[in-house]
Amino acid sequence: MESNNNTILITGGGSGIGQALAHRLHDLGNHVIIAGRRLDALARAAEGRSRITAIQVDLDDATSIEAFAHRLTIDHPTLNVLINNAGIMRFEALEHRRDLADAEATVTTNLLGPIRLTNALVDHLLTQPSASIVNVTSGLAFVPLVVSPTYNASKAAIHSYTVSLREALKGRIDVIEVIPPQVKTGLTPGQEQREGVPLGDFADDVVMQLCSEPTRPEITVQYSQYARRAEADGRFDEVFAMINGG
Ligand SMILES: NC(=O)c1ccc[n+]([C@@H]2O[C@H](COP(=O)([O-])OP(=O)(O)OC[C@H]3O[C@@H](n4cnc5c(N)ncnc54)[C@H](OP(=O)(O)O)[C@@H]3O)[C@@H](O)[C@H]2O)c1
């Protein structure tokens, strides 16, 4: 992806990884549109940066996604990069029968959200001279954390979906997967205080790789490479035990 002069939509751009990417990509000379449910968070993320536009959308709602995408292509016809970053992570206990609200919400936001938004924007992106779709998955797509089973599964599904999308759009839209390790954000309660890669370091590395020539199809950062390659390297059991405190 070119490092500047893009019009970039980042979902979940009001906090964490999305916000950090939005700031860096804006400062490189791109117009960045950030989208999420909380307008106050989006407004804070856009503060002081004239070419960040904040738009409220709930990506759990298929009708809202269609209306949002339609409006976006009219108001921002140069839109050429979609970063599917919004996501939720819930902890779930599998030991007994349970209420499935968290599992269902996770599939809706993390799996159906990017599928629906990509579908709503793909025809527009195909009209752009240079376009990219960036899907944010997780190291947990490759080696699961037992306490977040549906989250891991949603990210594994998006990984697989991304492989198909890359092949289907080959030569027309670059399809890139960003595979974060544990990063210090508010994704789960207390995560900013737990062990993890500092958000600024992570975002610097991702933006550097995104703007490299040619762009890598998969972007791993520090420990996520370890999880990504665990099975291929014959270290799945070892990494699984490490991640799950075994
Ligand atoms: N931090 C990590 O360790 C880590 C590791 C691997 C992968 N990831 C992935 O990185 C992405 C960003 O997470 P993060 O760590 O930056 O956490 P975060 O700060 O909680 O960011 C998640 C963003 O998604 C948005 N979002 C959630 N549900 C939404 C919905 N229904 N509609 C629209 N926006 C929605 C949130 O905004 P609103 O609440 O305002 O809607 C929020 O800005 C996620 O996909 C996550 O799975 C993170």
C-alpha cells in the first residue's frame, strides 16, 4: 500500500489499535475515516487532526452497515483502503451449559461484521486505481486461548476468509492480514496493565510493514509470528501450553 494520499476507513478507530493506526496513517498524509459506536471516543481520537473524519456506526447491524457503506462511497468517493479492525473479546467458560449471548455477540461483531462491511464496499474498492483490504485477526487464530473460545474461533474464521478473499481479488485489491500478539489496549478489562506489546511500538511496526514495498500479505509483530508458525514449526503443543499457562 502507498504510504500517503489514501482515503482509509478504520473500523474501531476510536480506541486502541484502530486509533493508533489512524493517528500514524493520518500523520503520513492520508485522509482517515474512523468508525465505531461511541461518538465521544471517536471525537477524542480525531482531536487535533484535521483529516480524520469520525462516523458513528454499529457493525452488529446489517442494515446500518449497508447504509453506512452507501453514504461513505458518496461522501468519500476516493475511499480506497478498508481496515476491518473493530472487534470484541469475551471470556467464556465451556465447562457447563451456559447462556450463549457472548458467543453470539462475538460471531456477529468479529466474523459477520467484516464479512458484511467488505461485501458492502468491495464493488467500490474495485473501481479505485489502487485498493487494499486489511483484516485484523489475532495470534489466537492459530493457537487458541481456552478461556476465549469463540473469540479464537472468530479470528481463525477471518484468517481463512482472508485467504480466500486474497485469491479471489488477486491483482485487483491487495488483501492483507494483520496478526497482533497481546497488545496493551482496553480490549479486555485490565489488559492495559497486563503483560503485552506497548501499543505505540505495535502500531509503528504495523504501519511500517503496511507501507513497505511490496506489502506483505501477512503482518506479524514480535510474538504473533511465534503463534502463527507454531503448527508449521512442530511447536503447537509447546505454544498452546505456554499461552494457557500449562
Ligand atoms: N489488543 C490485543 O491484544 C489484540 C490482540 C489480537 C487481536 N486484536 C484485535 O485488534 C482489534 C482492535 O482491538 P483493540 O485491542 O484495539 O481493542 P479496543 O480498544 O477495545 O478496540 C475495539 C474497537 O472496536 C470497536 N467496536 C466493537 N464493537 C463494535 C461494533 N459493534 N460496531 C462498531 N465498532 C465496534 C470499538 O468501538 P466502540 O465500542 O465505540 O464501538 C473499539 O474502538 C480487534 O479486532 C481485536 O480482536 C487485539
